[in-house]
Amino acid sequence: MLSTLIDSSVPAIDDFPVSDVTWVDMNVLFSEFRPSLTLVTGQCFNWYQLPDSKLPCWVGVVGQYPVAIVEKGSKSFYAHLVTKNDVYDDSNSDVIDLAIKEYFQLSVSTDTLYKHWSQQCPRMEIVCQSLVGVRVVRQDPFECLISFICSSNNNIKRITQMLTRLRAIFGAYLCTLQWDVSTEKWKVAKDSNPNDIHASDVILPISVEEERSVLDESASETPPPTHIRTEERADREKPLDKSSIHLYQFPEPESILGASELDLRALGMGYRARFLIGSAQLVLQHGGREWLEKLRLRSREDVQLELLQLPGVGRKVADCVALFSLDQVTAVPVDTHVWDIVVRDYDPSLASAKSLTPAVYEAVGDIFRRRFGPYAGWAHSVLFAAELPDFRPRLPEDTQQEMLVFAKERRQVKLLKKEEMKRKREEKESIRTPRDNTVVMRDGEPVKPESEREREKLMMSPAKASGASRGGGRAAQSPVTPSSTTEKNKRETEHEMESSIDVHRSIRRQQRRR
């Protein structure tokens, strides 16, 4: 076993937030693993921090096991969340122990990696000293895939809430944590009617206003769901019940495929709903979970190409899934934030790129791979964590100030580029758009021509003009200016040429008839 059981006679056991469970020392150095820096960096969305606990504690599901993770001083502990009435044997504990070790990839020494990375980059040295214990987790591939499809145009709290609801409706119920007022601790229970649990009861400790934001994207366009409980809409208006937390296993691909797009939109998935269904369908067609797990044996390039087949999966999502679940330690997910890191710290020339094209995307990733070596994806995750607002205060003041100044300058540059692109777009539109603002009227109504040539015919045709006059309409012309006069003369010349051509055609037809 990688861990040892805590002696229940130790007085400090009272500090642990969940009672009547067996807490296990993970026997991992603080410098190697720190839950508070690993579970909340946006690489996984299945952990919830317990409110009202003396020690920082997160609960989640690893595989099929509901577990709690506690950070206590320089040590980390875990507990399998089973009731005191459940059978707990040593063989089962060994399986859970191995699942925890594989999930957090504890066989990889981050101490060694941090030392190597620090030698490659002064900025990385500062970050490694400030954010000790950041690890990359090894998630279930299907859960990771669905999670990052949901991450598109989203934030960590909202993604977590969306996935929590998905588990509640389509996942297998595991257990419930209930707050015991008398002991001021959480205890594990099994709900007698888990099927009656509403998605709104599967809580993150957030406010009603924050919870409603999950539904903002699709509430206005989504009719009532087909088979999801209709009383959920009323439940969403109620304050969240913080006295209990229900844990569920992540849904199987078949469960998501059995949902309708309206069902998923009702859970706040928005436009991503069709991507979830489409990806679940293709995963099953390729062989299900087994197909995803076999990708762990393929190259980084092959894995990216395979994942790009799935709906809602672009390069960044593909590399997130590859790095956080498929053992692709050289995969570097690149977005505008990572691009900015490279421009600021490694290659300023990439600032001239107009957008994050596939070539720029690969160039940014290559810079990480050349500098940090085989675990470049892990190095990327540490640097990315340092950019998050929650972790930035851990950095030295001068480093924070430097980051803020660069971010401000980068925003200004991007704003100027955006304005320049807008100006060029307007110039192109002005070339295509007629400069003569004359409005042609027919029967008292403005006529919208399909093209510039049709506009000229409408303006110059006597029949059209008389028709407009009979209808009471009158062509309202723009003020005469040198440019408008030139345009008018040009149109008259073109009209005369067209009339001349029509006359010649008429003469030729008459000659043929003779």
C-alpha cells in the first residue's frame, strides 16, 4: 500500500471533517502533492470543497469510488466514503489505494521535474517556488472528454455545476454526505430514495444567483424537457440545501446518447448539448471506453487527429483530453492565455500573429516541448496555474506587477488589432455598397434592389419612374456632391451604352428575319 491508516486514538482525528470513515495517510511529500493547488486549477471538475470544515476537504468520485481528500499541514489524507454499516475489507482498500495513486499519478516525481524546469527558465523557477505541489491528474477518458466539451466559452464554477447536474440525472447514485449539527461534521449516508433526488439538490455551495447563471445560455430558447422532471424548474427557484451533498458516478456513453438535446439543454448545456450526444455516439461506434483507453498507447499527433473527429472537439479540447486522461505528457493545450505566456516569456515574435491559427498553435506547443522536455504538458499546467487570479497572489510582488503590466499592454495591442480589422472590414463593405443613397419608391413603398445594376435600372427606367409617381411615391435623393455627381454621370454613361447595345441587338434580329 502507498499509505497507512491513521491511528484513531490520535486526538487530531477530531479535526477531520467527515466522521465514521477511515482516514488514510497518503504518505506523499507536501512538495509532491498539494490538493489545494491540484484540484482547482481547471484540469478536472469533479471535486467539491466541503463548507464548514476545519480542514480543507474535497469530495469527489475516482472511478466508481466516492472519496474525500484532506490537506492537513504538510500531509494529505483520503477516505473512502462508505457508511459504518458497509463491509470494508483489506482487499477493497488495496484497490482504492491503487485507484488514488493512479489518479494523482504519484509514481511521477514532481520534485525532479520542478528542478529540471527551473533550470530552463527564470520565470518557471519563481513559479515552482511559489506553487509547490501542483500535479496533473489522470482522469477517466470519457469523463474528461465530456468535461472539456462543456468547457467551451465557460468558467470553472459553471462547468462544475453543469457536470454535477449531468451526473445527478444520468449517473449511478453512490452516497450522500449529510451535515450533523450536533457534531459539526459531515457523515456518510445512503439515501433511501436516490431516484427522487433532484438535480438542484446536487449542490456546490453557491448562491441561487450563481446557480441560475448555469441556465442563462439556453433558458430563453429551450422549451420544457421531454422526460427530465418538470418540478426541477421550481426547484431552481429555491435556496440550495447545504445540509446534504449527493455523489454520483459519471454517466456512461449510452446514458448520454439516450438523452435528447432538450434534456441536456435543460441542464444548462446550451449549444454544447448536440456535441455531447454526437461525441457519445461516435465513441460508441469506435468501441466505447476501450477505444479511448487504447489511445494511451498512441502518439500525441495520432491522439489529436483521432479526437478531432468528435463533434465539439478542437485542438485545445483534444490536447486537454490527451494530457489529463490519455497519458500524453507532451500535449500542450493552447489558448490565448498560453499564447500570451509564450509571447511574454519565450518568443515575442509570435505577438505579430494575427490569430491562433493551426500553425501558431503548433509553434506555441513546440516552444514548451523544446524548453521543458518530455513532461512539457505538466510544465504548461504549472505555468497556467500561476496565471489564475486565485493563485497569482502567491507569486512575488514584482512578478505579479510584471504580469499585470504585460497583460495591460497585450490587451491594448489586441484592441488596436480589433479596431484595425473593423476599419478594413468597413472599407471593403463601403466599396461593395453603392455610394448613392437614393431611395427608389414604388406604390408608396421603398424598393430594395437585389444588385447595383438593378438599382440603376430602377432609377433610370422612365416606366419605373412614372409608376412610382402614380403610386404617390417620390424618389428621395441625397444631397448633390462632387462624388455623387461623378457616380451619377458614370451610371448615365453605362445606361447609354446598355441602350446602344440593345438597339444594335434589335437591328440584328430584324436583319435575320429578312
